[in-house]
Amino acid sequence: MSYSDRARGLYLNQLNGLKESGIFKQERFIHSNQSAEIEVEYPPGSSVKKVINICSNNYLGLSSHPEVVKAAHAGLDYRGFGMSSVRFICGTQDIHHELEARVTEFLGTEDTILFPSCMDANAGVFEAILTSDDVMISDRLVHASIIDGMRLCSAEHDTFKHSNMEHLEEKLEQYANKRLRMVITDGVFSMDGDTARLDEMARLCEKHDALLFVDDSHATGFIGKTGRGTHEKYGVMGQVDVITTTFGKALGGASGGCVSGRRELVEMCRQRARPYLFSNTISPVIVSGTLRAFELLTQTTERRDKLEKNTIYWRKGLSEAGLIIKEGDTPIVPVMLFNAKLSQDFSRDLYDLGIYAIGFFFPVVPQGQARIRTQVSAAHEIHHLNQALEAFTAIGKKYNILGKTKQEIIEMYGM
Amino acid sequence: MDDIKEVVLEYVKAEYAEDEDEVTYDTPLISGGLVDSFSMVSLKRFLETKYKISIPDDKATPEAFDSVNKIVQLVKEFQK
């Protein structure tokens, strides 16, 4: 037997280490559709409890939308379950091409290529379009999938301080001798909910003849006046060279992602991106549901507008209750608690009061910046938000942090 | 040799710290979350260029880069 007691012992030690340091992750089983209200079994084996979900990426409430579900059923009926092939052998249907065209039109780019996920898009894109003669200059807070993708690429890499345009320009000057320089950022940063200053970044890229890359996974569908994304918000549509995004959040939330941007760069991905070349693409069911999600978004901005109203209401409510939130205007609203244990206790107490939101702490966020990350959805009605605000206020009161400054909370609970 | 300490501290402050961050010779840089392991690469590159040394990847560990004092120790080891 190759899996010896020694091998088992090694893994058990590692897993116990994770448990002891409090970073062991455990899933919560949901017995319902994804929505504003969900039925959760947690801890495993306990009875199912109905709670308000305020931590999903279901920004537009499309995950269980009847029209999306209906379209997915139709996709299953007319195009089958799977392709049993990668794209370039016999794994491309007309609807894959249709979805690529739809994304291109929606984002205002030149072309698009689908990937099994945005994680795969980010894993494949850099290696496909950059070489060891180039440099990737990324914001320090970009998503882990971008970091993994950069690690797979032979181009040199460097980072600039989060959203610090002076530091970015220094780096652009430092690497002036490179064949290509690519500036890399998230559109909306997933932990803080702030947005990249794309107008300034586009200006700097123009000035220094650099390419601009944006991962807009937490923006596509709802950021900007018509939900096109962060590039629409900052008035730079057509000026971002590469956009990667996901269908696994606002756009129905199933799975799948893409690279969208300059025609030649997308074509390079079709020729060279390994997750595209060596794995099946999105199944027909998901393509069909996602196409319907795009149709719904293009017909009206109603859902995006409702999300914006809900976000304003939620941010105002938390601030007025005396909690510290990260300033911004996106539906990602971190409630700052600073201390890791406090964030875990706060989350557990919220759950007891019927509110589902998770505490994040180091190493997911920097040391001393523990928080509850809340995410607003268009699926929320005002009564959901009011009930959540009541719970946040009651627990804030319990821990005596309402109206307190960061310093005061740290003095009470430590970093 | 003390000037290495000053140079590294100044570089770390300018390159990684925000205005509100207090950085001393013993501040934990990586385990404290000030410098992430991905950004550490530019620090290694800076040291190699500035001091004309080559730090092998197996020596450029997060532990060896975890404070200004430890970094100075590492630089001295490869200056020999």
C-alpha cells in the first residue's frame, strides 16, 4: 500500500496545523437555491435554518432567475449536456460563438474568448501574450488568480502600491527598456470593495505606451451607468486592452469566464492559452443560461439600478449604526472589526440572528484588518436589509463597538 | 555595514509601506503582511543589483526576508 501511515500522518499534521491556527475552512451546506434567503445546514448535521444571505456574489439576483433557469433547460434540450472535446477539436457549438460575440458587444471590446472559469482565463492569458522580453506591473491587491497567472508567465513582474498612481508611474519609467509593459489591476477589489482608477491608469498607459489589463469579475453587469463595468464608470471604454471577467458572479453565477479585448491578443489566447487548449469549455447549459442573463441586462438597467439603491441604503445604514465600513460605492461593503477573533465571534452571532455573513482575517486580508465582508444584491428587498441592519446593530452593541474609532476597537480587542 | 541597514529600511519604507505604517529594523515584513511573497521578488532584485550579489532562490525564503535585520544578515552572507 503506497498510502502509508507515514504519508497519512504528514497530511494529518498539516490539517491539524490549519485547525490550530484557526484557518481551517469548512463548507456550509445550502439546501435551497441561491437567493436573498437561503436554507443552511451549519454545522454539518444540525437542522436546516433559514437565513438572509449577505455574502454572495449574486449581485443582480440572477442565479435562480426563472428566465435564466428556463434558458438553461432549453440549452440542455437542444444542445445537450457536454461536448466531450476541447474547443479546437469538436468542442465549439454555435452558441459558444454567440456568447463570445455577445460579451464583445456588451463590454465594447474587439473580440472575446471563453474559458472554463475566470481563474482559467487569468491562468492562461499572460503566458499566451507576453514573453521574457516583457514586464507585468500589477497592483498589490490583485486577485490570487492573477498572481497565479503571472507566476506561469516568463515575463518579469513587479508590483505597485495599491491604487498609487505615482508609484505606478515610477515603475513604468523603471521598465522603459522592456519590449512591452502591461499594467494589471482588478476593476473592483474583492476584499475592500474599492475601484481601480482606470481613467488615470489609461492615461498613464497611453503616455508610456503600455498595455492595460483589468479583471472586472466583481463589476461586469452592474458597475457603470449601464453595467458594462469599471471601464464604463471611468469613461474609458475602448481603452482597456484586456478585460477578464466571470459568468460565475453577477451574470447568473454558474461558472465560466473569458478574455475580452484587442483582436490580436484574443487570437493569441486561442492559439496558446493552455486552459483553453487543454480543457473543455463551458457546457451548453451554462452558455444558454448566461446568454439569457446578458439579454436581461441589455433590455433594462432595472436590476443594476436596484442594486445601486440597495448599496446606498446598506452603506448609509451601517454608518449610521456606528459601524466602521470601507468607504466606496460598490456592493462589496466590508464592516471593519480589526481583530480576527472578534470577526469570527461577530459572524457566529449574526448567524444566530439569521444573517449569513463571513469574517475574513489574515492572511486573506492584511494583519489587523479583520472584517465581515458584506455583499449587497438586487435580490435583497429593503426588509432584508433592515433585518440585517438590526442584527449588525445588536451585535455591535453587544461588543460595545458602535460609534467607536479604529483605535478604540483595537484597544479593546487588540489587532 | 550600518549603512546597509539604513538603505534597506529606506527601500522597504518607500516601496512597501503606506504613510500610516511604522517600520523598524525588526518589523515582521512578510509574516506581518506588509510585504507579500509575490512583491518580495522586487526586493530581492533590488538587493542583488545594489550590492552586486546573487541570492539563490532556495535562500530567498519568506523567513530570510522577514525583517530589515534578517535581510541585512542575508546580504552580508552573500557579500563574503
